[in-house]
Amino acid sequence: MRRSIVFCLVTTLAVAGCGVGEKPAATPASGGKVELSFLVFETPNLNAAFWDAAIARASAKVPGVTIKKLVTPNVDRTGYAKQLDASGHLPDILQSVNPAGFAEAGKLAAFTDDELTNFIAPKAGAVDGKIYQLPYNTQVIPVVYYNKDAFAKAGITETPKTYKDLLDVSAKLKAKNITPFVVGGGGADTWADMYPLTGTVATDVYAKTPDFLTQRKDGKVKFADADFTKAAQKVADLAKQGYIDPAGLSRSYADTEQAFRDGKGAMYPMGSWFATSADNNKPGFEIGAFPWPSDDGTPVTPTFTGGGTSVSASAPNVDLAKKWALAFDEDKENNDAFVKLDGSIPAIKGYTPPTDMGPVYQATVAIYQQGMKDNSIVNAFSQETGDGSLPPGLADKSALGVQDLITGKKSAGDFASYLDDQWAKATQ
Amino acid sequence: MTEIQHGTRGEVDPAAPRQSPSHGGSRQRGAAIRRRASARIWPKLGRFGLFALPGLVAYVVFVLIPIGMTGYYSFTNRNPFNPPTKWVGLRNYGDLLGDQEFRQALVNTVIIAVIVTVFANVGGLLIAMLLDRPTKLYVALRGIFFTPVVLSAVVISVIWQAVLTDDGLLNSLLRGLGVDHPPGWLSDPDLALYSIAWIITWQMLGFCVVVYLAGLQGVPRELQEAASIDGAGRLARFRNVTWPMLAPALTINTVMLLITGFKAYDQIQVITNGGPGTGTTSTMAFQVVQTAFNGNHIGYSSAMAAVMLVLVATVSVIVLRLLQRREVTQ
């Protein structure tokens, strides 16, 4: 009897002890390989088959590694990575997770300059001068994708060059009972409402003060300052004029994209990743693209460079994990797949995209290349990583605040003050 | 010396001679009873304990220890991305008093809890009374009404999201009926919270139906017949016979619904993410998770969780006591 009690005690404690807090030690997979966990996220563009194929290609280049794929429950991979970290299970390799916070806390391994020689912008997203996330691709955020049929129906022959043009175009569309902008942000995809504001902050704030967030961190500027408030006011006015339909706030990201495809609005301010989705799954109308216009028509091109893989400092074999991460991000076929499925603009030296890319992707890349030529590249607000980025959690708060701007619950001034308050809270 | 007879169930033999009622003797006798009873109980407890052990360990590991850790963290500034963790005493609790977002989340939580408790109780009772018939059709209907209870809240949320979005089933139906501008059930800040409360109510309805059905089936037919003979109408029979007999069912339902309402999280996470806008549908549980895992303020969110625990426990105990008293008096 006593022996059975002892047996039960030991077994129960052993079972209960498993998985509590501590990360399991390096798991040698079959054949002496090291097993590394890899956190990915699935979207309508980047589905399970894409990740499986990309992982297989990288693994073929790095012998001795077996990858265990982990998938986030939604696209908020940074939030999920934090939850995993809190339980002591930070994955060994992470895809497109914002390194802010993780890097400063020593949870990520820095890439050396030698490891970054193949990247066009090797210092993009640096934290204290070190790179914790491979800067493997560039995205233009936002590009304004538009329905050429709707424009034609409203008698619009040219894309807007100035912000006033944009308002005129919106007025003409509305006069024809066409909702000018499709803006989403429902469910867990609140982030999808950010793009009009990302556009106005680029033209009204970052064009003048490119290091605005660094200055905000140093206390030299505030969101409540005139430029940022003006940028917010533009979004509030678009909604007030009925150019943005608040109904979109109940649409998830996928539903928002579908709403544009279904012709529920004429313009869709979205990240450049929409381009290949538009080419691959063509709606019943032609899609064009133009950059978010500034007041006087001076070109401003908000972009984000980064978004690649990061490696946990506590991975069972950090060097091997970094080698695998580099193989994953530098692989030509993987980048081709990112280009074809997610409209990525790879920032890898010597990389050329496939020649058979569709017209929307070509138009998107042309906007980026024009931006490079004009020297008009600025950061994309709320997308930044590294030193000049929002504190953890503030991008989500901004997205919720934008909903208030759109529904009229907050004025531009209130929204700006709200962001200042949230900044203070986040950095306490 | 008085001898205590050892029966199999440990009773004192009534035939045994009584000891004089002196204090010392009584104390000795009591101690002896306790010693012997305890000697008999431990082997039995050992056997039961063997079965209870896995559950007990799981409870300690997954419930008590985390509660203890949460309590401890609530007095620190713990932020895994900004070490070291320091003891800050009651500062987190003090900050909560002036936290507008937390206050809003508290108000939203109370609104959801009240709506869910009232409407699921009333709806559950009405449906239970309709289904309180022995035919196969009604047995099948009971199963259908119970289905949402066994589905996960995430599944329910995805289904209702498809129904309530602006392009969803409900608004398509309303547009089909000629309503040009149907309400934004999830996009209108004035409606979204009530939509969430409705979804939770709908999910819990089946639970209430089953509990009330069990209660209804326990009402003796003779009492109903006696009331009828005394001239009581349908309403009077319900008020004076059925309703008092349903008191235990009301207690169970009310406490369960209150706890469910206070814990509301999944539906908000899936359907609104706390929006539209700042704090519109944010609940205490949602605020705890956001503060911990988006803002990284584990210490502060632990204080929120501690307040939530105390609040839910207090309200539940008060309501439980009040309703149990009603059971007794009736």
C-alpha cells in the first residue's frame, strides 16, 4: 500500500512538473540532429504549404537541423512570442517578430556584421547598433490600391498627386455613391485600420522630422504637437466626410481585402504585400496603385525594412540556429515565394524578382524605386522596429485609437494626447 | 476508568456506564475520542488520498501556485523585458485607482455580467418550461439548445462574427428586408458591448435550460394538482409552487452566469479586440492579458488580476449566500 502511494506521488509530481516554466534542453532529433523550434504565422497569402516548403528548402542547406514548426493563433506573432516567453518557451527561431523588448532583455542573439554582408540595409531596425532581426525585405506602407473601374465611373482620369487631389477624387466617388476608402480593423486585426494614419504621418510628420519617434523618446517632441495632430485630423476628416466607412471596423483583415475585391470601396490603403494577392487572385476589375500624396505633391515613400527571422539567445545551438535563419532568409527560392505570395521586395544584394510578376506588383515596386530615386524614403509609422520605434504595446493602442478617430469618439487632439499618455504608461 | 466502546463507525456505546461530569474527565475523554477517531480515519484517508492526489497536485500546481505567484507579482514592477524586478509595495494598487482604462474595463465587465445573468436566466427558464414535456421531439430540442454550451467560446465567436459583421448574415437579411442602413453590431461603439453580452448569453442559455429542466422535473406533480384543486390558475401555480421549488436551480444558474460574465475574455479577443476604439468592449480579463503580454507590465497586470479575483469571489459568495438563504426560507 505504502509503496503504491509513493509510486503515485512520484508519478504525479513528475507529470505535473513537466512543462512548468523550464524550457526543455536541446532535443537531439533522430540521427544526432538538433531540433529547433520555428515560430511562423499564417495569412491568406502565406499559408501552411508556403511555410512547409520554405522550411524544407532552408533545412536542405543546413545539415544537422530539424525544424519544429510552431504557428501563431493569429497574425500577432509578437504578442504570441511574448506569451511563449512568459512561460519559458520562447521559440528558437522567430519569423517577423518585433525584436523590441526581447533584444534589450538579452533574449535574442545579435547577428554579426559578417553575417549581414548579403543584406542591402544591414543596419535597418538596429537596437543599440546591433541587429536582432534580419532585414531581408522592404515593404511600402501604405500604397493606395485603387479600383480603375470605379475611378472611370466617377470620371476620374488621373491618380491624385496632392492631398487636395485625393480629397477631390474622394468627393467625386462619393457623389457616385461609391465609398472612397476601404479600411478594416475588426476582430483581432485592429492593426488593419492603421494605414491612412501611416500615410498622413509620413507626409505631415516624418517628411519634416524623420527621427520623430527617437525625438519623442528623448522628450523633444510630443504627439500633441501640431504636425502629428494635423496628420490625425486628416484621418478624422476623411471619416467625417463619409470617405471612410466605419462599417469596416467590424471587418477582419481578410474580410477587408475581400470587401475591396467585392467593390465595396474604390481605394484600399494597404501594405505592399497586397500587390501579389491582387495579381494572383484578380477581382473583376483592374487595380492600380499610387503613393499616399502629400499636401504639395512632394513625394514621400513610407517603408519598412526588416521583418526577417530572429534567433533566441537560449536556442540549443545559437550558431546553427543563426546559420539556418540566414539560409531561410537568403534562399533565392524562398524570396521568390515571398515575392510571389506576399508582394515582398527583397533587400538581399544581387536578388532580382521573377520576371513574370503581375502588373500590381510591378506598379508597387515602381513606387518604391521612385522613392529611392527621389530620396523620399521615410519610416512607416507604427511599423518601425529597433531604436526609433514605438514602445511595446503602443502600436496596438494606436490602432484602437484610430478606431476612435474614425467613429468620431475622439478628436485629433484627444487622440494625440491619448498617445502621449499611453507612451508615458508604456515606458514607466 | 470509563471505557469507550469501539464500534465500526466509532460511535460511543450508549450502554457504557457514564463518567461523572467533571471537567478533567470530560477533557480526557474528548482527547481519547479524537486520538482513536484519528487513528481510524488516516488509513481511510490514505486510500481516498491516493485517488485524490493527482487532482490535488494539479490543483496546487495549476491554480494555487499561480494565484500565489500573481499575488506576489502584484507587489512588484515585474517586466520580463525590463529587469530587475523590484518590490513596489502597494503602488500598483494605488495606480489602479486612477487608471481610467481599468475603470472602463470594470464597468464593461459589470454590464456584461448583469446582462448575461438576467437574460440567460429568464430565457433559460422560459425555454425550459417550453421543453418540459416527455416527447422525443422535446428531448431532441434539449440537445440542440445545449450544443452551444459544449462548443468552445472561440468557435462561437467566429460563428457570431460572421453573423454580426457589417457585411454579415444579419445585416444582409435586414438589407434584404429593406433596411438601408442596418446597425453596426460590432463596429458601432454604442452597440458592440451589447452584442458581446448577447453572444455570451446565447452560449450560456443551454446551460440554464438544462439546470431549470432538472429543477422542473423535480417539482412533485401532487403539489401542482393540489394547487389546481385549490383553484390556483397557471400563473398562481408557477408563482407559489414551481418558482419556489426552482430556488436551487436559480442559485446554480445565477452564480455560474455571474462568474462567466466576470471572466469574459475569449469573445472579446476574437470578435472586437477590445474595440471598436479604446476600451469600448475591454473587460477586466482582457485588460489583464493586454497589459501583461502587449505592454509587458506583468506586475501591474497581476494587481489587476488580484482585484478581479477578489471582486468575483466576493460577488459570488454574497449572491450565493443570499440565494441559499432564499432556498432555506422557501
